[in-house]
Amino acid sequence: MDRRASMLTTSFLVGGTVPYLVRGMYCPEVSHYKIPLPQLPEEFSGLHIIQLSDLHNKVFGKDDLTLLKLIHDERPDLIFLTGDMVSHGAPHIREFIHLAKEMIKIAPIYYVNGNHELSDLDDEQFGYIAYALGSIGAVCLDNAYADIECGDSRIRLYGLCYTAEYYRGVREYKRGWKDFMLTDMVNYLGVKDPDIFTILLAHNPLDFDVHAEWGADVSFGGHVHGGLVRLPVVNGILSPERRLMPKYKEGVYRIGNSFLVASRGLGRFRIHNPPEVVSVRLVSEK
């Protein structure tokens, strides 16, 4: 192939690939999962949850109408926000608050902060987000829980929010990070009541082994961004800590009677990895 032909071929490939990749970064899709849970109280069978994670300031369409339509059409019972919704100076804090104000018209919101809210926002920004979300009725579950009742039954929602030292490779802890252990989990959230069905919102899904050991029936997380770059068969190949082949990156995983839902998230650079809205239906099946 001569030089001219080579240049034309390269231009054609780049010209066709780049627009495709750009469109893929701004076209969210909905992933649907159904999880059978014998321990789920019958009154809650069919509970429909929408999960958003790792928005990272991104806006989908004017006033987020693209994202809001996807959520509205799903008609969820609850909406979970699992961290890193804003980050790095947060130029779109007000846009995120607008999104939350519109989402709570659709369903109650429960949220937990991720590593970027904790490390990237100053005290004023962090406090403003907490105040604004609380003022519209959204519930922050940073190392706290809330019970939801239906008839004579109830389920419990916990939110785990730990410090940066447990995030592998984050900022000042690139070498000195700590493994998150069951004792740490108990220190943050206490001992799980074995008689109450428990959902855990925890930004980092890489700790799922600990969540399962603690006794979470279903955990929801994000953080890994679906592995950033997805390839056929193996799917996501890279974690935010620049580690290859992260163990938990997207979809549903199981350890014993405990399940994990890992969102690919919505923001940040991604290749063959569309932004994701997660739709989960919990079913009481023996």
C-alpha cells in the first residue's frame, strides 16, 4: 500500500471510529436484571430499583432530559445513587441538583457518597450538596440506614462511606492503601441484624467479598466504570486503580446468598462501554 492509500485508509478508520466512540459516551442504555431472593419478604416481591452511579458531572441532553426520560419510562419504586455523582471542582453541581429534583418526582432517592465527593469537593461544596439533596427529601445513607415498611414487613437500606485510604491507588494512598476487612465493615455500620433483609449501597464493589461476609443480601456499587474499555468475551479490562481485569465490574455477581449489582456508571471516558442506567427487580422466589 502506498503512502497516499495508507493515509486515506487511516483517515477513513479514524473518521468512522471517533464519532462512534463519541456517540457511545453520550448515549446511555438501560440494563435490566431480575434477582431471585428467597429471603426477601413477600410484600416486597417485585421491588423495582433504578441505580445511577459515577455521573462525574456529566449531563445528558438539555436539562438531562435524555436521562430523565429513561428513568421515567422504567417506573421504578426506588432510585439509588451510588457515588461519584460530582467531582473535580464540580462545575455541574447545580445541574446535578436539578436532576435529583426531577428524579424524586419519579421515585424516592437514596444515595451514598463516593471517593470523589469526599476527596474532590471542599467543605462548602460538600455541605451544599448534602443540604440541597436533603431539602428535596433525598436520603443520604453515609454510614447510616433507613427502614422501608410494607404491610407487616420491612427491609433495611444501609450506606457504606469509608475514607480514601481504602481505595486502592487513590491520590495520597497510591502505595499505602489498606485492605477493607470485616472488622472495618462492623466499625462503620455495626453488626448486621440477621432477621432483616438488607440492601447495601457501597460505592466500591471490589469489596463485595466483605459485604457478603457481613451479611448484605444485595449490594449496589459502581466505581470501576465497567472496566473503562470493554472487549468481546472479557468485557471491562481496567479498574480506576489501573489494574487489569477487575473482579467485579458490571452486572450481577453472587457469593452464597448475597448478590452484587455493579454499575458501569455514566460519566468519564469510555470505549465500547456505553453509559449505563441499571434497572433491577427483586423477586421473592423460594
